[in-house]
Amino acid sequence: MSKQTTNAAGQKTGDRQQQKKAFFEMLRYAKPHRKSLGWVVLFSFFAISAELLQPYIVKIVIDSGVLTGERGIELLWLLGGGFMVLAGLSLLFTYLQATRLQFIGQSIVAKLRKDLFQHIYTQSMSFFDKHSRGSLVTNESSDTETISQFFTQVLVSLIRDGLMLILIILLMFSLDVQLALYCMIVLPVIALIAALFRRYIRNAYRNSRTQLSRLIAFTAENLAGMGLIQAFHQEKEQINRFQKQNKLFLKANIREITGNVLFNRSFDMLGNLSVAFLVWIGGTAVLSQQIEFGVLYAFISYMRQFFQPINQLTQQWNTLQSTLVSMERLWLIFHQKPEVREAKQASDKKLRQLHKDGRIQFEGVSFSYDQKSLVLKDIHLDIRPGEMVGIVGTTGSGKSTLMNLLVRFYDPVKGTILLDGQPLKQIPLQTLHQYIGLVQQEPFLYGGTLIDNVRLFQQDISKERVIAACEAVGAGPMVQRLSQGYDSHLSQNGSGLAAGERQLISFARILLFEPKVLILDEATANMDSHSEWLIQQALEKVSVNRTTLVIAHRLSTIREADRILVMKDGEIAEEGNHQELLAKNGHYATLHHHSFKERARPTS
């Protein structure tokens, strides 16, 4: 029974049947290149034939009497000319074979990378909950590169070296059947060595790939949280943790290299012993005049060449094992189906016929992340068009989950969510996300110009419209401070901008794309009072004629809301406007008391 391991995504890998399915599914990418692969095989055959005919020509010359002086200098000229022609042909066809195969391999992997990236983008948020960023980066870069090496290195070795082995055996038998049969004794020994090392090397390469994925995942997550690490002086602890991961990867690599060296050196030793055995058997046959000396010379040459393709194939064994692991990992990713399924296209037409009012209804909605404990419990909610609703509650109360369900990052386990009377599951995701605008606590900014970050690279949106949106939300003074204004290049996540400035860009997006429903998820958390004031001013502008839901950490953000929902333990505990909730002297009043007490506390 094959050994199974768990990769960084928590997936079981190592099942032989699973690897076999993965291998043949990945090979389907080579199907459009069948004709080109046929040319590769033909070019390889000509190149190998030109190479293997060289010892045969020497054999003919030797046995024609050159050593005894029976033939003249013209035969040596013939020998030299023949060698030059064959060497030239070998070079030409090897070049044609290599360039054609490289083109095939790079084309296959380019399409594989595109399909993988596109497939990852179709996944639901639950997929990203289970797969770390480092693991997905490994899949997209390292795993696809390993598969590229299979098509550009392993495949050429299988074709070229496989053909060479077959042709060498045929030439040996054409020279002398009995001596060829003696040489074939090594084949069972080769098979035995391969069988002894196969499982060890396969497991070693699989373990090495798993440790590499974990190391990359750990590094990516640490870089993402560098601010927190430095703020809490966790550098030493994280370095120690990295060192532990690095040692595990080092140990796996050493085990991998050890197996590879032992495997290859075993074949080297076997090759030298085989040549020695052939010299003894063949030399005896020459002395007893059973075979000619030229035949023995050719056999020795072919025997040395016989182990050359075997060595080449064994040296590609590590790449093959890595390829099988990488193919299996990608196969597991490709077989992940999104939990949030796309609606039928017919519903999209129906949606366009609706009036975009912005009414939201939750009818008996319950949700669980782990299918065990409910995060939301039987939520009933009706939000009127154009209403501003504040949502507050302690951490884990379910307020962010409520919004995640509304934008269909997840689907409820029970109940229905309606948007303008239409169930969310019947609305195509692209249409839904055009209908709903989301501003998160940490807005994501791309590496690119400020204009492209606002219009999200949609070139049909003019620069003038972008500028108007930014000016409307109060981002104009911030843009003027940038060296190139609206054409300034921002680093990824806008590291050169303050939190409030990054949020203003998010609000400008909302104005530009004009969604009917606006969601603010802790958009003013961790901001200073001035930044919070800027966001409040921008909110007043972008919320006009929009249904607006504001998840707030600071209660001052939602004091003017039409209605406030107080979440507690996955349920709506209280509901009303600010004054009504204070008058109830319940959970909201307690949150309000603690919030303003905290803000009033003097700082040292």
C-alpha cells in the first residue's frame, strides 16, 4: 500500500490510483500537439541513428583490413568523411528535435498556468479558507514549472533515450546474437535496482515537495503580517519557527539527494562491470576466432552507449517523481468545485427586467463555516430601498458573516436571501457584484496607477470620470500631494498611503461603478479621528440613493443610521435607531457605554 502524505492545503496525496489519474489528465494538455510530437520522434530517430552508425562504420573499417595494412589511405578518408557527415546529421536533427520539443513544452505549460489561474478565480471564499496563499503560489509557479521540466526534459529523455536503447539492442543482435544475449543479462539487474529504489525515491521527492510548499506558505504569511510581527517584537520567534521549517526542508532534500546519488552510482558501477564482463567474453571469442575484432569494438562502444541512456533516464527520475507529485497537487486543485455555484444565464435576463431598488430580505437564514456550529441562526430581516442600516456587535457575533452571505462569498445552509425579490442563487455572480459595492476594513490596491486602481483597469472609463469621483469623495487633496497626481504609481496595497486615503480610493470606486447596494465592513476601524471624519464625509456622498449597510466597530459611525441591528451569538438581539436602542438600556446601551468610555480615556 502506498504511503500517503498531507500537503499544505490539507489534501491527501500519494495514492497511486490518484497519481495515475492526475498524470493522464495533465497529459491531455499535450493532445493538441500530437503532430509536433510525431516530428519530435522522427527527428530523434534520425539523430540517434546518425550517432549509433558511427561505431558500426569503425567496425566495417577495422574488419576490412586497415589494421593489417590490406587497405589503403582511401578507407581512412572514407571513415573520416563518414564520421563528419553523421556528426553533422546528428547535430541538425538534435537541434530540430530540441527546439520543437521546447516549443511544445512551453506552450503546454503556458496554457496550464492560464487554466489554473482562471480556475482559482472561479472558487468560492471557502476554497481560500482551506488553501493558504503560499500553497497557491507554489501551485501556480513551482508546480507548473516542474511540469514544464517534464515536457522539456523528461519527455525528451523518454523519447530519445528510449529509442537509443531499442536501436542499440537491435544493432547488437545484428552483429552477434550470442554476445548480445550475454549483454542482456544486465536487464534483470537493472529492473531489480529500479524496484529497490523506486518507493524510497518517490516518497523522498513527495516529502521534499510538501516541505517546500509549507516553507513557502510560512514565508508568504509572515511577509503579509510583518507589521504585526515587528509591533509585538516577534522577529526572534518567527525566525526560530522558520528555522524549524527550513531544517525539515533541508532534511527532506538531503534524503532526496542521497537516494538519487545511490541510485545513479549503482548504475555506473553496473555499467563498468558489464563492460569488463564483455571484454572478457568477447576477447575470448576474438582469440578463438569466433568473432572479428571489429565486432567486439562495436559491442564495447554500444555497451558504453547502452548505459548512457539508462543513466540519463535515471537522472530524470527525480524530475519525474516531482512531476507526479506536482500533477497530483494540480489535479486536486482542478477537481475543487466552487461551493457557490453560478446561476443559469436565463436568470440574468430576468434580473435586468427588475427595478434596481435595493431591497434586501433575509428569510430564515442560518449559516455555519464548519457544518457543526451555527454562526447565524434563523435570521429574518427586511431592509427597505435606500435605507441606511448599521450593524454592531462583539467579535464573533455574526455581523461580517451576514455581509459575506449577501455578496455570496458563501451560501446559507438554510433559508433564502432576496435582492429586489430575486433569490441570490438565481442572480449571476457578475451581475450581483455589479449590483453590490463592498468597502472592506483593509481595501486592496493593485500595483499600478491611481487611475487604474479606481477604475479597476477598465480602459473604457475615462480619466475625467475617475477624477470627478475622487473629487466627490474628498480625495483631491491627497492626490495633489502625490508626485504625478492621478498618474502616480501605487505599490501593492498602497503601502505609501494612509489607511484613510486608501479608503477614499475605495469610495471613489463606489461612485464610479454606481452599485445600488453599498456595504461597509469595518471601514473606519483603526483610523484616527481626522481620517474617520473624512470617511464619514465620503459616506454621506456615496450613500445617497443607495441601500447602505455599515458594519461598525465605532458606534459614532452609525449614530445617524435609519436603523441599527445589534448582533449577538448569531442572532439579531436588538433593532431600532440610536435613541430607541439607548432607551431600551439593553445590549446596545452597554456597547455604547463601553465605546465612549474607551474613547474618553486619557492617553499617556
